[in-house]
Amino acid sequence: MIKLLTYHDIDPQQWQVLINRSPYATWFQTSEAYQFYVANKEEMMPFAIGVEEDEHLTGVMVGYTTQERNPIKQFLTCRSIIIGGPLLDEHISNDALSALLLAAKRFTQNSIYVETRNFHNYSHWRNLFEACGFLYQPHLNIHVHCTATHTMTEQRIRQVKKALKNEIEIVLATSEQEIRDWYQILSRLYRTKVRTPLWSEAFFLHFYRSGVGKYLLVKYQDKVIGGMMCPILKNKAIYEWYVCGLDEEYRELYPSVMATYAAIEYAKTNALPLFDFMGAGKPDIPYGVRDFKMEFGGELVEHGRFLCIRKPLLYWIGKLGVKWIKRFAYNCKIKEFESRKTAK
């Protein structure tokens, strides 16, 4: 017998057992993640759905719905995201998985689209996802297997040695002020280069207070110059959720390189077999960030995403808007580069 469950109906012990044994486990599908989302309910509307077969939990889907606060932008930005993809028992039945996917659509009926950002290989169920309206979208990721034999490219090794020689410090965050300093770097990056929405400072402070992961900071002369926000799934993985660095101001210290190096070293020291970059762009499209990430000795994988478009017209309008914003940012960057060149 198949039974759908909401968050309060899911047995926490069965949920933890499923996390421990499932090859599709990620931190983002844990009850910890759901509670973290709840703590940020001013910025997102979290949901957690489970499916039970003969009183055994075989699937869980944790996600959130969010939109920008601007009344006009709200109309075009309401979306539901399921980071990591659903948590599944290896032997979940097709009927149970179908029920879980259709329930997710009902829980997110006001969204323009629902997207699962997969960290594992769901190809076995691709036809079933698509039959439920979740179409496969190719997308790359990079997994670093943090074993004793792992190594980086020679260039990355040289950069790390040089930064350490110049007295760079890699530390765990120990105060909220350090998080605020790091957030200033991150928010500037999103304003000037990434050009996509970013959570408020409160979101990142909640993460620090919750203790569900770590902030690995790069410091120079007691100043935060970079770092990474890393959720951690005990005994399994550490994730690069947000990373930034003052790379232009401290070119010889490589803050972003050192932040990534810090996470990999943390994984090795704490018996975490996997460092997950959480994304590396679309196949066959040049992407400098992917090239940067690959130099840390990871494996390029394509686990893709599943996309369910609920409101096609609004989806395509929003997509064109994002393209325009990125093109505008690119043109501004070119003009800035040319003006600097002329000044020299």
C-alpha cells in the first residue's frame, strides 16, 4: 500500500535510515535542511513530502518555493527548487515514485516551474520522471573524491603553496561578524558579476547559528578575503553552496582557490569521501567557472536536472529577462575593461 506523507507524518527514524543507506542521499534532503529552510520562511516557503510503501519510507522530497519581493518581479520569479534531487530507496516502486512526483507538482502549483538539481544519477527513472511532466535537462557537475591519492593540477598546487607561504590563514568562522564580512564580498560578487538573486544576510547568519555546516574562511592579516559556505552530510559529503573571494584585490593570494582547497582538505581531515561543487554549467557551452573547478582534480559528471514548467508563457518571459540582464552585465564588463585599457 502506497501512502503520501507531509513533513509531520514522516517518521524521523525511518528518514534517517533512508539517508544512511540511500545512494541518492544529500544534505539538502534531510530534516536538518527542511528545518533550516523553515528558519528562513520570510524568504522561502519550504515543503517536505514523503512516500511510504507497506509502512516503509521509500522516498522523500525536500524543497522550497521562492520569489523576489518586488511586486512586479514576483509575477515572473515564483519558482520551486529541489536541490540534490529526491531522496530515494534503491528499490522504490514506479508507482510510489510517480505518486511522490505528482504530489510535488500539487504542492508547487503556484510556481512558474519546478526544478530538481540532481547530484546523483537518476537515469534509471528518467522515463518515469518525464511521464510525470519532469523533462530532463543536461547539466554538468564536478565531484572530487577526497581520497589519499587525490591531487590537483600543478598550477593549483603552486598557487596553494604560494598563498600559504604568504601567510594566508584558513579558519573556521567563529563569529557572526566574520559571516557579515564574508557576505559583503559575496553580495558584491552577485551584484557585479553573477547578476542573479541572492539571499539576505539573515539567511547566511541562520546557517551559521544552526550548525548544520561550516564556513571555511580565507583570512590575510586578520581580514576576511574569501571563503565558502559548506553544508555537510555526516560521513558522506561536503558541498560548495556559496563561495567568493577578493581575487582582484589579492591576486597573489588566490582567495577563491584557497577557499576551495580548504573545503577539500576539510573533507580529507574529517573522513568525508566527497566534495560536491553543486554545478558546472551546461555541456558543449564554454564555461570558465567549470575550467577553474576542474583544476582541483575532480570528476566531471552529468546528472542533469528535471524541469517541470507549470506556466510556459511566464517561464519564457522570465528566461529572456535573465538573458538580457546577463548580456547587459557582460557589456558593462567589456566597457569597464576598455576604459581601464584606455586609461593605461
